[in-house]
Amino acid sequence: MNTIKHILARYTAFLWALLKPLGVWGVFVIAALDGAAVGLPMDVVVAGYVYSDPKRFLLYALLASTGSAVGSLVLYLVGYIGGETVLRKRISAERFSRIHQSFEKHPFWALMFPAMLPPPTPFKLFVLGAAVFEMRVWEFLLAIFSGRFARFLILSLLTIKFGPQFVEWSGIFLKQHFRWVAFALAVGVLVWLVTWRRKRKSSALKVPPAVL
């Protein structure tokens, strides 16, 4: 256990040494690399930036979200060129069918919701799925940006309140209760979507008919 902690400490120190010369753009670069399938500890990076400069928490959330969306274009291209073969190699036929149905019905939400969730969500599978099922690029970018921004904004606010150790606590909690957290978020998003649609219909009904 001590050896693992030592390795993680060395890795974190190395990462911060690379980011320091980049200033505020470091969070954008790391997010773009992570989105392009490199696999980097984004929550730790964002929390570190926010904790060191809490007044810029909104800027860091925006940069991280934008970087993640831009970097994900690499995976989108891989999925678009490779087609179904790329995705089918990584998941079962049953899961492939479920993802396909999600993108057929609600492509934006099918990608935004996984983008909101932290690891161990297999987010990159949904990115590949978006390309395989031919999601429009602008909608693809907007969905990832929206989901990531919600995630990093909440992370930033919690980091300001509880400190960077919140990332470690939440990581342990998510590993133990990931299904329940995902279910609760899914219910929350569904309730919001239903409420939003009802309000939209209600406002449409209240609009007076045009006078001819």
C-alpha cells in the first residue's frame, strides 16, 4: 500500500510540473488529452486548480469542459471511420443494442448523462457510440460540454467547500455505491426533463392565437 501511495505521489508531482508552465491553459490541455483517450485524473487536476485559485473556479470548469469536448473529437473520428466493428469489439451485443436504442431516441441525453458521471463510468464507449450512430458533430460537442461542465462545476464548488481531499472521498464512495449514484442522477435528469417538457407545453398553450 505504501508503495502504491508513493507511486501516485510521484505521478501527481510529475503531472503538476508539466502543467505549471501552461498556467490556466493546463487544465484545457489535460482535459483534451483525457478526452482523446489518454486517460488522465481529470477530477484531481480540476480540484487542484480550483483549490489553488478558487476565484477562477468558473474559468477552470469552462476550460476543462471545452478541452474534454474538443479532445473527444479524436475518438469520434475513430468511431466514425471504424464503424460498428470498433464498438462491437469492446462491448457485448446486448449492450451495443441498448446504447443504439438510447442514441436513436435521445442522442443528446444519451451522451450528456454519461459525460456528467465520474469514473468508473465507461464514458468513452458512449463517445464511440455517438460516432457509430452518426450523431451530428455540433450536438456531440454540445452534449459533452454540457455534461462535463455540470460535473466540473459541482466538483469545483465542493472542492472550495471541503478541500481537494473531497476527490479522494468521492472516489472511494463512487466505487462502493456507483450503481446507486448513477440511478439517482438518472432519476434526477428524468424528472427535470419531464418538468421542462410540461412547462414548455403549458407555455405553448397559453400563447394567444394570431389575429388574422
